[in-house]
Amino acid sequence: MYLLYEEDGDIKAGTILADNDSSLQIESQHGKRGKLKTNHVLLRFGSPLPAEVMENARALKEELDLDFLWEVAGTEEFGFETLAADYFGHAATPTEASAIVLALHNAPIYFQKKGKGRYKAAAADILAAAKAGLERRAREAALRAEWVALLVAGKLPEPFHGHVFELAHKPDKNGLEYKALNEACAATSLSPVRLLDKCGAIPSSHEFHRQAFRLEHFPKGFGFPELAAPLPPPILPAGDTPAFSIDDAATTEIDDAFSVIFRPDGGARVGIHIAAPALGILPGSDLDRLAASRLSTVYAPAEKFTMLPEDLIAQYTLAENCECPALSLYLEVGPDYNIETVATVADRISIAANLRHETLEPLFNENTIGQPGPDYPFRRELEWLYAFARSLEIGRGKAEQVQRHDFVFRVRDELVEINPRARGNPIDKLVSELMILANNRWGEFLAEKNVAGIYRAQTGGKVRMTLSPAPHEGLGVSCYTWSTSPLRRYVDLVNQRQILAAAAGEIPPHTASDPLLFAAVRDFELAYDVYNDYQRRMERYWCLRWIQQEKVEEIDATAWRENLVRLDGLPFVARITGAPTLNPGDRIRVALSDIDLLDIDLTCRYLAHLDT
């Protein structure tokens, strides 16, 4: 005796060796012996042989019309033998019954299984939807195969245009394009980025990195939504004038300016004036939420993405020949440069000039200060402020700092200039010392008034942000807020609100337990690290572009640590190959090759030691 049975989700045939009522000893058509529960048996038959039944049943199943079978089945639950008799018009043979059960079992969109050998036809609307889904998947499979073939051949399918950067950096893994790309990568042993590049889909390596940053951190784009105009600043009293700012030529967010009124005794009244966008951005407003979402201006060579919209920046930036609202710190300074009194007020400042590094530095530098020479705007004020700044630096115990260099990047029409610039020159020292002074004094002011603020602290070498005043050992001050760049940093904007309220004797917008302050600290630190990392990454990218542009094949370098070296004249650290044991500071000559603008890397090979 033979049987048809269901096991492991499949329909099988075999021979009964022993019948034990509740279970059977059987041998499958392939010769495997085992035990089977009787409730798994679908059909018993005496002939033909199981292998012959299954072979003929599978062939017959392919001839069955599933749509006609579905119509014959009706709407009620049925057994497969009954349906087989109705379909064939006579008592079904073992082969015919097996063909019917195979068809039912393998067509779940047509027939729902209800029990051993029992089924029910799917509802018409459900069947129609399932068939449409099958057709769609078949079309997608064919389309995916077509796309895979094109990608493997190094051609970009038309539908991929416009989605290249998303596929490279932040793909929809359920999307058909991603699945095709993934399959093509497996076939070519290339990464998605390398395969897209092979297909000519990444014509601009700069845009490749730019879009990676946008997709991750600015998913709605770098632009700004349409928002209501900021509040006009209140009518403010006139402050000390004339005032002047000092920035590089590309700066549009001019946050700080200075004024000096000389006294007959040799002292001076010094004004440190900070742009006051907090006067026009109310806490919780759309503009405030926008600033809180961006948190900082993002800087990189060749571009920047501002924290605030350009029209708001234009309203509050300290532009020359304008009357600008400001938060001002006034200092009465004696002839010995000791600070006698300090006052904080909101006022209106007349900006006489926006001095620029590029034109000021040749006139105002260590070699010209105090020496005869041509006059220039605000020369007396600048030289006096520089002497004051040096006194402040000595007072902080930071006068003997090691000089370091920054690098200034300029990118115009894809041409790259990279110039070293000494950090700590008179311009830098003047501005940085006055900013440190303002941030320190306003931090103390908030603490004295018992008004909450966000502080930058450093103890034990670790820098952190905190809601409590704490020393900043690196700067040598008792406490330090970030409050002098409110057009560029959200933390400064929040602190400015607090300072303005404290100066006016009003209730501040934020208390020490305000969740917004905690959120601002957390979010700002995360965003600031990300933005700085992007800046460093793009500086490294433009270094590679400069090396290509200048056709640099060999360059001097300094061993830094382990197998890393710093290239001369560039803010670029490279991993070196083929070098003997190097000590930090060793001067060597290296060869550069294999520049990769997508991975932002190159091959740096040791050539020789340099005589020192």
C-alpha cells in the first residue's frame, strides 16, 4: 500500500511498511525510512508506484488552469479529492488527486489552507490584489535584472539619475534601485560608491562629500524655510562711537566690534559690542526653533552654511555705516591697563568701519606697532587695544604660549590656495583677548545675578560644557561663557538672552532647571563635533586637490607619531609606508601618489632623511 502525505511543508509520496493505527512506518519514494503520524496522510492508494504518481502528478499540475480551478471550487471550504472529482468529472485517480493537491498547495494566493487536505478559495478582491502584486514583482524582477546588467557593464540606468548621492550615502534599502546596485556590487566585487563612480555617476568629488554631509545632518537641505520676519529691535540709547570690527574678508556674520574713548589721564573707556539678534528672536518662536535645530554656522573651505537666515543676519550684523543694536560691555581702564569699572547695557552702536585682515595685517603687525609709518584708520585705538590685550594675557598667566600656525584656505573657480597664518599675531591677540574678557566678565555677571547660563569649563585637562560657573584652566579664568558669537552659535544666543534680561533687571527666559538649557548643551556639543569633523575632512580634501593642482610628487615632512607624518606647508597628516623607525620630529622626504578624492587619502612613501 502506498500513500500521499504532507511533511515539512511539502507534499510527498511513499510506501507503507507498517500500520500502527496512530502512526505509520513508511519509506519515501527516495528510499528514506521513518515514522509518520496518521493525521499527516492525505491519500492511500494501491497503484501505481509512488515515484510514478508524483512524476505524472507534477506534469499534470502544470496543465491545470488555476483560474478555472478557483471558479470550480466555489466559496465554501472543500477537500481536495472532492475538487478533483468536480474538476475531472469522475472519481479522481491517484495521479489526478495528487495533481490537484499539489496545485492547491502551491497556489496560496488562490486557495487558503484550512486543515489536512482541506482548502477554501480566496475572495475575489483578495485574489485580484494578490495577482496584481505578483505581476508587479515580476515586472520589478525584470527591471532589476536589466539595471544590474547595465551597472555591471559600467552604465548608469536612467532612473538612477537624481538619486546617486542618496544611493551612495543614505540609501532606501527597500528600494528597487538599492537592491539592483547591491546585486551589481556582488557581481563586480566593488563597493556601491566605487561602482557608481565607475558608471560616471559622481562627476564632482566635492559634491559627493558635500551631499554626504547634507543627507546626514541637513536632510531638508542647506536652505531655510519661509518664516515670519524677525521682530525689529527696540529703541535703544546711543552707545559709544565710532566703533569698528576686525574680521576676514569673507565674514558676513560680524558679531563683535570695539570702541575706544581716550581719557586725559592716559586711560580709556573701552566698548566691546556684540551683535544682538536675541532682541529679535523670541524663545520658542519659529526662528528660535530653526536656530536650535542648526545650532551653529558650519565652516569649510569654499563654503559655509549659516545658522541663521541671511535676511536676519543682515538685520543684526555689525555692518559699517549702520546703526546696529548691540549688547555692550563697557570698561573703564586706567593708564596702567587695570580695569576699574565694568558695565553691561543694550544700546545702539554706529559702526564706522569693518576692518579686514587682508588689508589691516600689512599695516598693523609686530613690526609696525609703535614705529613711525603711514597712518591708517583707527591706528591709535588698535595699538592701545593691543597693549591692553597683552596686559590681559599676562594677567591670565598665558603670555608665554608656544606660537602655532593656522592655515587659510581660499577656493576660487576650483583653484586652491593654502597659506599658513601665524596664530597669535597682533590682530588675533587683540580680538581673542577682548572676547575672552567679555565671556569671562559676562559669566561672572550671570553668576552674581544668580541667572542661569551655559559655561565652557576646563579642569584636569578635560573641556566640557556646564550649567554652573567653573574655572577654565586652559584660559586661566574663573569662569567662561560662550556669548560673543550669537549670530553663529546657538549657545551664545541663549546666553545673550540671559545677559540682556539680567542687565535690564527682568526675569530671564530660562531657569537653571529649564530642559531647554540641558537640551541646548547636549545637542550643541554633538553638532559642534560633527561640524568640526566636516571642516577638518574638507580641509583634508582641498589639500589633496592642491597637491593635484600643483603636481606635487615629493615633499618634506615631519614624523609625528608611530607611522604618521605631517606634510610641510599643509594641515595634512598621512600614513607613511616603507620608512625605517622614525622618532617624533624627524625630518624626512616623502613621495606622494595614488590620490583618492572619494576616500580622501593618498599613498605616502618614505624616500630619505633630511639633514637637520
